[in-house]
Amino acid sequence: MTNTLNEYNELRIGDIVGDTKRIVIAYTKLGDRVPGELYARWVTICADKTALHPYVVWTVIARPEGFHAESGDYCSTLEQAVDAYKKRGGDS
């Protein structure tokens, strides 16, 4: 997904990420961008109420072409997602 609305590549509540186009409902920043070395990254809870697993906890990376979601924990309930989020370093 090309990130045309967020020129500074800072993830926000309501941003859409991942191939399944889920909406970010919670995030904790894990690291800032280090030019030439690292991209900024977050642990997130993303939602799509119509999906088989409505919540997914992803690591989201801000790449120049947009946000990239990886390493998903797919959850049936918000409570499961919050538990996975906290285990990955997400703020409660």
C-alpha cells in the first residue's frame, strides 16, 4: 500500500495496513527510523470485524512505499488481541 496521506511515516489510529486492509485500533512505537539502518516500527492491534479472525496483532514497519505489516497473531476476540499485544511490548 502506498502511503500518500502520511508523509512522515508515523503510524496513527485509523490508518489502514496489511494486505487485508485492516484498521489500526492500538499501537505502541518500538523504535524510530535510523537512516540507512532501520525503519520506524510499531506493535499494533488491527481490526476488520468482517474477517474470520477480526483482530490481528502485527509488527508494522514504515517503509518509503508505505506501511508493511508482518508477523501476525490472529485473534478471535479483542481480549486475545490485547494479551498478544502486551506480550509483544504493547502498552496496555
